[in-house]
Amino acid sequence: MSEAYTRVKTGGGKARQFPAVPAMAVVVALCICGGAGCGDKHGERGIERPVVTGVTVTNVGTTMAREVYEATGTVRSERTSIVASRVLAVVTSLHVREGDTVKSGQLLLTLDDRDAAERLNAATQALESARQNLGLAEVTWRRYHGLFEQKVIAGQEMDQIENRHNVAKAEYERSRAMAEEARTYLGFSRITSPGDGVVAEKRTDAGSMAVPGIPLLVIEGGGGSHVEVAVDEGLTREIRTGMPVEVTIDALEKRFQGKVREILPAVDPASRTFLVKIGLEGSRPRSGLFARVRFPAGTREKILVPGSAIVRKGQLTGVYVVDGKRLITYRLIRTGSASAAGTEVLSGLMPGERIITGGIERVVDGGIFKEKSQ
């Protein structure tokens, strides 16, 4: 590409050539001049901020507040019976449903008893045969015993008769024990309620296989309820029997007063927690409900702010802070536990700062706070 030149006359009448300047370069130069050296003679205009009035501003301070440890647990019935089978058999019929009230000894379900019935039948026949043999042995023993006393038979022969009689007696006792065992085994096919209560859970159906030790039904008896919670092992020395605690059940939207009733000393090596049982005073919520238990854990210095001062924007949590120049800004904070005294601020605020605690609906982020007296 050829480069363009501009002919310019210089002193002495001579003409010299200079490279031509494109028109676009001139425009850019003018723009730069306008932004830099050729600026507005009036200078930069100030930003006009909105004025915020009718709000309450509070100084942030620290206070000695009660420290609380919260653990989650489950409501349990005072008397819970786990109903399971003692034999391996198929469930043939189920006579109760969840929520049914049952009495002690009431039939709950039956199992396939054909094997047990055959065993009892065989044991009964064996017992009858042993009874007949024992009767015959006793008649023979009495007859020979009379002959022995008359010295008609020798002592050796009498010893043999005595031995047969003892064997028959032992066989009869063994057969009777086997028959009783078979009768008991047959009774295992009929599962009854261990006490009065309500069917809380049904874990089987007709046609399912009942395995020894595997729960089939859960029966909850009368009486009160308690809460079982898993507590961190670091609080082993803090929690003691009789300690008053606060129990909250979210599903009922209620709070209950309770006391630590029992502390299990064993620590679960997997979760590093130990089990604590909380007795509920004068209440019996349904078992299985989720519960929160708040344990007192001493006092410490906290920054507490009213709940009305906290502003949530989506997933952000913050407060409106008023600085020394009365400028209002939205400050992100990290909150802790909440109580009637206020919400704990873990980070984001320092003692001595000022925040807006009332009239939040009037606040504009970036506005200027104006005192009522002004």
C-alpha cells in the first residue's frame, strides 16, 4: 500500500512533503481533547443522594447472654414393646392395623403352624407310646418284686426288671418334655399383645416371612413421653441429670419444659455423641416426632440485634448501617442463635456502630440519614 504525503511550503520558498494525517485521527484527537484538557468549565457535578427520615437508629453493643446448645432428637413413648416372632414362618393373617388400640393378650397375628402341628402330633404319639410302656413296666416290676420278696427269683433277675422300669420311666419323661416343647412351639404361631397400648407401627403384611428377632409390630403403652437426643461428646461435663431444658416440636409449633432424666455413659464412636433422655412435664406428644432440645451452657458476651433490624435479600442476610457521615449502607452479617433477647451476630458488625432497627420499609441503600430534629 502506498503512503500519502502532503506538500507544505517552508521558508525560502521550498516545498517539503509530510505524511498525510487521516481524518479519523483528527476526530479521535478532538475527543481526547474534549475528555481531558477541554473539559467542562463547570467541573464534575456532585451525586444527589435520597434523604431517609422516620427511622430508628440504635448503637450496637455487647451484652452478657446465656449460651445455649441445641441438639435434635425424637419423641419416644415411655413404654414401647417391639413385637417379633420366635420362629421362622410365613405370616398367615394380621388382625390389627396402625392406630388400633389393643389389650394385653389380644391376638395380633398368626403364623403358618403346619410344621409345629406335625411336630406336636408326633410328640403326642410318642408320649402315648411311652405312657403304655411305662404302665407295662410298672406292672411287671410289681409282679417281679413280689416274687423277689418270696425269694422265688434271684436278685440279678430283679435288677434287670428294675432297670427296664427305670428306662421306661425316663423315656416317658423325655417324651412328655418333647410334647410340651412342641406345644409351646405351636403357641409361637399365635402372637399376642404383651400389654395394653396402641399399634404405633406395622412392619409386616400377610404373606411375608417372619424372621426371629426382626420386629413385626410396635406397641406403645400408656404413660408419658420422653425425647431422646444425641449430644456432642464435648458437653459430657456440662450436662447433668435434673438439668432443666427447653423442648421445641416444630410439627406442633409448641414448646415444652423438660428435664434431663437419664444420661447414657457410652459414646458412639462413629458420631462422637452420647444419648440423653429428656422427660417431658405434663405432656405426651406423639412418638416419632422431630424435636429440638436447648441445653443451657453458661453465659458469654454477645452482639445481639433485634429481629426487626435484620433484612434478608434472597440468600443474603444483613442490616442497614449508618456511618459517621450519615450514609446508609447494606452490610452483610452472619447470624447465630435467636432468642427473646435478640439475634446473635457472629460477624459483620462491631460494637459502637449504628444500625437501623425501626422503619426499615423507609430505608434506601445509599441514602442519607436525617435526624428528626434537623
